[in-house]
Amino acid sequence: MSLTRKSLKGVFWLGALRIGIKAFSFFKLIIVARILSPKDFGLFGMVVIPYGLLEVATEPGINQALIQTKKNPKKYFTSVQLIFLLRGLLLFFLLFFTAPLISYFYKNNITQAIRIIALAPLIRGFINPAVVLFKKQLQFKKEFSFQLLPSVLESLATIIFAIKLKSMIALPLGVVTGALIATFISYLMAKIKLTAIRIKKIIELYRYGRWVTVGGLLSYLNDQGDDFIVSKILGPQSLGFYQTAYKISNLPTTQGASLIYQIVFPTFSSIQTNIKRLSRGVAKSLTFTFGFSLLFGLLIYLIAPVFTRLILGEQWLPMIPALNILIIFGITRPLISVGMALFDAIGQPKVAASVNLIKFIVLFSLVWPLTQKWGIIGTSWSVVIAQLAVYPWFIYKLLKFFKVNS
């Protein structure tokens, strides 16, 4: 099968995956938003911020390194499994014992919720590392099955917990359920052959993965830094409005960005030495991405007010002005994913880290004063401006790469 046909097949399967995941997530949002309040969503957002920060800060970038390497990844799996297990234990203990301090910082009692969600990284530490072969070998149908079922069951579990408990605790319980299911399925779908643990192989992977860690941490700070500022300055209810507006305004385009990266990263990795094919691939990916993002951004702008009033309820209407601004961010974000995939594929993850650093500097120069002055509307504008600020550097690096290698 040609690489183009494999890519198109990947578009189908991963596109179906994203549609399936977001359809059930959207269904979950509709049901749970009717049961829980914006404040409950905001409290859960306070739980997710430290949880996500620790996950990203300790992310070794091993999966990306396994996809990018030209060596046989099966020789690394046992060593990788050890890394994942140790990382899961570390995250569990850090979250469990710092939960009271986080609650004190936010002046809201979220200790129990943090300790529940701390089980998720512990459980995920046992996931079979051999599932990375689905992406490396462009086996998108298997990737579809592996990701969809845990996500669907997590959504259903969260809804059931919300109906039964009518409490914010339903949300972290749903996350833990998803982790359990994903771990179980990983061993049903992929076989792992145990080999000797070798520190040399771990170091080899980390040399690549360390830049993924830096880039991922900066990316997380860019994605969640605004949430942290809103939670600290404006409180849980405003955070609930802001995070829900962010999810809806970026619903198709954010998932589109993830989908595009998952397809083009392994595809570009397989042709990393063929500059002409890389150039054509980047051009096609950028064109498709922009059209996709613009179309869905306009659609959300048109239907969001009616949808919010009729489906979520009038209590959510204050988020609409912020939602409209964040649509701009949703349209422009996926384009960067194409460039990130290219530079990761050719073994230059440092470029992605530099792009995220620029965005980080601009965002944190603006988000505090704008949020203080205009609330979540100011937060939304700071996110949009920071995103647009990376484009000059992003375009320069793309043009330089193809000029040097042409």
C-alpha cells in the first residue's frame, strides 16, 4: 500500500476515532452540565490543573522517541515499562500527599477529588508500551479500537456517577475508570515480549524525549496557564464558564489538531529523508487543515448561542462572549500542529519547544492584567494574541528548513 493510501486510511480511522470520542464527550457534557453547576466544573478544573501539570512535567517523551527511531522498538519495551511504572508511582504519591496543600491554595475543599484522580496515572503506569506500534506502523484501525472503547466507557461511567452522586466527585471517578479500561485493553490488543532492562536504551530514548518533555511542559503551561489565572483571580464559577467555552469553541479544531498530528507525524517520520515528498506533504496538510478549521470555526460561531440556551441551559449563557473570541484560537491552532509534526519527525523536537516558549512568554505577559481588567473575555484575548505571536517564527523555521535542504 502506498504512503498516500496509508495516510488517507489513517484520516478515515483517526477521523472516525475523534468523531466517536468527541460525540460521546459532547453527550457527557450535555448530560452532566444539566446535573452539575458551573461551579462544580470549575472545582474539577482546579483538580485537573495540578494533575495535568505533574503528568506533563514528568512526561519522558518515550512514545514519540519510539515512533521516530529507525531501530526495532521491541527491544526497548521492557525498559520503557519500568519507566512508566516508576512514573505512575511518583505521580500518585505527589498528588496524594500534596492534595491538602492544593486545597488550601485554592481555598476550596478538593482534597478528596485530587486523591481519587491520583489513581489514574498509577493505573496508566501499567499500560502495555507495545501499543505504540499501532502509530509507528500506521495501524490506524487498531489505534481506533484502542482509544475509542476506553473513552466511550469513561464518558458513560461519568454520566452514571453524576446521576447517582450528583457531585463533582463523579468527574475524577470517570477519569480513573477510563484509565482502568485502557490498561486492560492494552494487553488484549498487543503482545509484549520481556527482555533485559538496559539503562543504555533508556538514555538513548531520553536524548530525544527530553525535548519532547520541554516542549510538552511549555505547551501545557500555555494551555492551562490561563485556567490557573482564572481560577485564582475569578474563582471556580468563572473557571467553569471559561473552560466550557474553551472546549466548545475548540471542539472540532482542537481534535483536528490532534488528529492531524497523529497522522502526519508517523507519516513524515517514514519519509524524513525525502525532502520533496516532505514538502508536498506539508503543503497538502496545511491547506487541508486551514480549510477544515475555518469551516468548523464558522459553524460553531453560528450555532453556539442557540445550542447553549437550549441544550446546556441559560445558566451557561455568560460564557458566550469568551467563546466567540476563542473560536479565533481554534481556527489557527491546528496549523501549528503540522509544523510540530514535521520537526518532530526529522528529529528536531527543539523547534517545537522554541515555538511553545514564545507563546508562553507572550501569554504570561498578558493573561494576568487582561483577566483582572476584563474577566474571562480578557483571558480569551490573551490566548488568541499569544497564539498569533508564534506564527512569524513558525513560518521562518519552515522556510529555512526547506531552503537549506532543497
